Amino acid sequence: MAGRTGVRLAFVAALQYLSARQRAVLTLRDVLGFRTAEVAEMLDTTPAAVDSALRRARTRLAEAGPVEDGLAEPAEATMRTLLDGYVDAFSRADPDALVNLLRIDVELEMPPTPTWFTGRRAVVGFLVDRVLRPHLWRLTPTRANGQPALVVHRHAGDERYEPYGIQVLTLIGTRIAHITAFNDPSLVPTFDFAPTPAP
């Protein structure tokens, strides 16, 4: 457990030091566990570029050194409450409930799109304007190499929900600190989730 915690805390630190491309490669390779060729296809680049970005990301992490001060993962019960609350707020398109789950300095990114939002107001504002709609999304909690994650399906009419992507969450204390949204349906089968019917 301590080893896994250290890895996840290092990942939290990485978000502060790496470029957007390096963060995307690190998340896809070291958190979600995809092969280099798969990552290259997702990011519309070459395997050599993926390997280069991963090497630079790992080197930058090593140079940053220990960064655990001030970082603390929530207990399992708190983590479950956070994930359940996030799923509920997202599904109901409730921005007020979402605000209560996010750190004031929360960040949202959607690799490989260069979109990047920092701060609770900016993140929630974007979600309200472009993403949150009642009953549009179905989120299923899962894990990605120990990191909290969500399989995302989108309502496709009638009683069908189709695969949409994966969200990886970074939690600090009792709040969500970072949301990495991979809006790529091809990632969903990796987590063995089939399209689900509407309730």
C-alpha cells in the first residue's frame, strides 16, 4: 500500500512539472497501462515521440525529487464518498454539488486536446457550458493502476448508452485535485464495460 501511495503522490506532483504532452503520455503509459504504439495512435504521433516524451517526463519527475509534503490521499471510505458524489453530481448535471467536491485549485485537461482549465470557477464553468446535461452521462467507478478512474458512457437515444471515454481523478485530502478526461471510446473496452441500458 505504501508503495502504491508513493507512486500516486509522485503522479500528483508530475501534474505540476510536466508539459501537457508529457502528462498525457505519462498517464496513458504509466497509469492506464497502454502500449507505446497505442499511445502514439491516440495522440496522433509516432512511437518514437511517445518514448521520448515518456523519458523526459520520468527524468523531470526524478529531478523534482520527493514532493509528498502537503499531499495526502483520502482514506478508502472518503475516496468512495468522493467518487460516488462526483458520479451523482455529473449524472444529475448539478454544478453546486460538483463545486463541493473540487479543490479551489482543481485542474481539468482532455489530452490530446490542448484544452486546460485551472481553478474551480473555470473548471465548473466549462462543464456547465459544454458538458453537464441531465441524464446524458453514465459514469462507472473503476481503477487505473491504483488511480481512481471512471468509465464514461454517453446517452445515445432510447435506452442505450455508448462508450465515450475514461476520466482519471487525482484526489488530495477530501477533494478532487485533477481531472484528466480521455474522450476516446476505444479506451472503454480495456475496462471490460459494455454499453449499458438507461435506468
